[in-house]
Amino acid sequence: DALADYRGHPGLAFRIEFRVRSEGGRYPWFELRATMIGDGDEADRCLGLMADVTTRKESEAAIIDRTLRDPLTGLGNRVALMEELERLGKRGIDAAFAVLDIDRFKSVNDVHGHDVGDEVLKCVAAIGRQQLREVDVLARWGGEEFIIVASVTTLDEMAVIAERVRRAIAREKIEPVGHISASFGVGQYRAGETHKDPLKRVDDAPHMAKKAGRHRVQG
């Protein structure tokens, strides 16, 4: 009962937003601005105005989505990733990470142009989504770097996930570039860390993998 918290408070003004199921399976949004009327405990009625605010709510949702989504790949961006990590940290959920860094990506842009480079980024994003579980998070960290977050996952399990994605990327032939590769670094939360600490640590791992020969998973 939407009015349960307001009964017994004559003169109390309030605002409620809610959704209702309509024909065709739609769930439009409505806003009710009202004032409780009646005497004392008998104030169980309201006088107000109700309006359909579906368009406004959809516009607000679209704005929020744009601030959290990478426009090129459609993945969550750095802001979305940090929010997810903070959420996991507050709930005390263990998580493992992998940083994916496309090998020799600068050469792709230099030789084939940035439009082709963008297609490579979109292809890697699509492969990552295909290889990961629905509960895993894949975000674009920036440039040619992506980050995978897998909750309730051990470091060894994260290495297996990263290896699966690495192999899938290597199998794909992207015209006119051909086959590409990626280097991965994996890590995990440690006791007492903030949600930013493991990312700082794991961010160095792909560079170690590149120094070791690229196209590998580095712990």
C-alpha cells in the first residue's frame, strides 16, 4: 500500500514515483504529488495530481547510461567499473581481476588507421563478452586496456578465465589486420585493501607479460 507510511498525518505533502503494468507488457512510470486529508488518525485519504512521467524517467536513465558506458564498445567505462568494485567491497564479496592489454595496438593504428583500430577494440570487447559468464564484469579501462572482474573467484580460476579469453582473441582474424594477440595480468583482493589497490597492482602485470614476450597471462 503506497499510502501506508502517510496515514494519520493530516496536511502531510508527499511525492511518490511508481510503475504499473499496462497493456502490451509495458511498465510506464507515474508520479503522484499529494497531501493527506482527514482528521488525526482518520487522515487516510489524499488529494493530489498524478502524471505520466515515463518520458522523463527514460531520459534520466539514458543520461546515466551514457555516463557509465564506453560509447565505442558498449562496455561499462572506468566510472562504472569503480562503482562495481566499490559495491563488491561494501558487500564484502571476494573478487579476482584481469587486465587485458592488446599487443602492438599502436602499430594497428599507425599502419591501418584509427577506424580499423576502433574495429579491433569492438571485436575484442565482443569476444570478451562471449567468453565470460553473465555475472562477470568486462569494462574498458582506457585506450587498448580492458578489465575483467569476476566475483567469488580465486586467482587460479581467474587465470583460467583470462587464458580462455586470450585464446579466443588469438583465433579471431580481423580484416585487414589479421590475427592479433593480447597480454593479461591477473590479481585478487588482499585483506585490508581498498577497491583501488588491487587495480594498481594488477595494472603492472600486462607490462610484465609484454616484457616476457607478449601473448600470455601473467600473475
